[in-house]
Amino acid sequence: LDHRRGSAPEARILHPSPCSRPSSMATAPPDRMHTDEQGRRYARNITELIGNTPLVRLNRVTEGVDGTILCKLESMEPASSVKDRLGLAMIEGAEARGEIKPGVTKLVEPTSGNTGIALAMVAAAKGYEIILTMPASMSLERRVMLKAFGAKLVLTPAAKGMKGAIAKAEQMVKEEGAVMLQQFNNADNPKIHRETTGPEIWKDTNGKFDFLVGGVGTGGTITGCAQYLKPLNSDLKVFAVEPTESPVLSGGKPGPHKIQGIGAGFVPNVMELSLVDEVVAVSSDDAITMARRMAKEEGVMVGFSSGAAVIASLELLKLPENKGKTVVCIIPSFGERYLSTALFESLFIESREQEVEDVEV
């Protein structure tokens, strides 16, 4: 593959020191739950419920395929996405380094959705004021969720995309003395997956799987997991998923696509492409079709990028040399967040306009 690197827009960010790679010895994922003096076990706040998500086997969409797909349900995080791990990691990492403090530091972050929601949740739990800048093209569900968590939302012109949101956040850093954590460049991003997501996958599979498949937005999930898992199994193959319409990881040019959450249009600084064995391109239409099938046929409600990851997993298992293999597929978010988007828009409109049927009582 031609692993060309694009350039992310510059921003004033925090730069945590990179952590060393893990050894080849597996470690148990951390348990953040609290047991009090009376033996009662509970979370002392919502952030202690982040992580330790389950695996579920797919059954109906894999009919006729000789192999197994185990989905890592990050959709079961407290705020329904894998970005909950990142939101907590960036805030707690900056706290540990003495860079931010609840009730004192104002946070600002450009976001297109799930990272902003995660940061807003953690900020609410810890007592931070947070401002989120977001392109006006993002869904109404996102806007409502951010405001429900108490975040201040600033919308930027849709035509200017994430570059506009980043520019506005940079402006607010200068004007308001706020701190921007910047997920695309923050070393705490892959670190949290190296320390939690990867160990969870190893523990729940007992190390018995062949492929890891995940979409690339910031690249933190796939990078951190691979950093932990590859030293434990040198035969493990890692596959990164990107939109066919924007094949930047494969060396192509960025372009518009519908797969929200992946395909940023550049190779993020936290992405370690040397750990990826192959990049799989999936079209927006195929991703949408599979996401809808996941709800109807598996009872698993997912978003666009999850559909893309499942498609890529299926295509891998259809190859003759992969007969009987097992894929662990990352499911980044819950589908309810996408009801008003192209994914479920027709059902949204149908439900809104559905006629009431009379009944005698």
C-alpha cells in the first residue's frame, strides 16, 4: 500500500508524552468500579462505567460464510460510542499532567459528533465548562445531546466543514483562554485503547481470533488495539476501513462521502499505519445497506461506520484462504444517533407522517 500521509489542520493543542509499547505479556483490562466498606459495588460517577463492553457474534448476516464475526459493542458505552473512552482519557490525562482543573479550566473542542458528546458527558460529571464547535451540517440529535449535557454549542458554516469548526475553536482558545485537547493529535487517544480496548478483546476472546477490523476516523482505536494485540500474536492481521469515495489511507485523494465517523480526508497524527496490514475500502451505499441489515437481521442498531466495518469483515471471510477464521469487528456507535440522517431518514419521515388508526373502546 502507498501509505501517504496527509496533513491535519494545525491547532493549539496539548501534547502528552507518548507512552511505550506494551510487552508481550497480556494484562487484564482495568476495573474502575468501586466497592465500599459494606461490600456494595457501584460506579461513583458515570465515567467509571466507561469500557468493558461485550462481544456479540453475528448470525444471520453471516449465513453462508464459513467463519465467525465477533462485534465489539462500543455502542454500549454510557454515551453510546467508542469516543467515551477518548473523552475520558484526554481529560484525565491532561488533569494528571496538571494542565487542566475542574471549575477553573474552560475546554473547547471542534467536533462532528461523538467525541464532542463524550467530552460533554465527562465535563458534566467532572465540573468543567466546555464549548464545542461543530459544522451546521451535523444532525439535530447531536446538537440536542450536546446541549443536554450542558455544553455550549457554536455552529460553523456547513460548507467550511471541519476546517471551519477547527478554526473557530482556535479563535476561542485565543479569545477565551480555553484549552483544546484535539483528538487527532493527542497521544492519549491510542493510549486508552492500548490500555483498555485491546486488553478487553484479548481477555474475551482468550486470544483466539485471526483478524481485527475497524474504521479509521482519528485512527486511535485501531492503532492502540494493534499496539497491544500484535506483540501477543504475531500472526494477527489488522484491517483498516475507509470510504471508497475518500481512499486517503490507500494513497488516494480525499472526497465527499456519507460514512459519518471515518474518512477524515487526511492521515491523523495518532494513526500508526505501519501496524495496519491492509486497508479495505467500502462504499457509502454498501455501508448504509449493511447498517440497516444489522438492525433488521441481528437486532443490533448501529451507525454508518459500523456497517462499513461489518461489510469489510464479511468480505475477508469470503476469501478461500480465510475459511473458518474469526474476525473481531469494532462497532463504534449506536444507531439511534443517526435517525434523522440518510441512514434512517425514510423511516423517520414515515413514522412522523404515519396515520392514526381508530379503535373502539
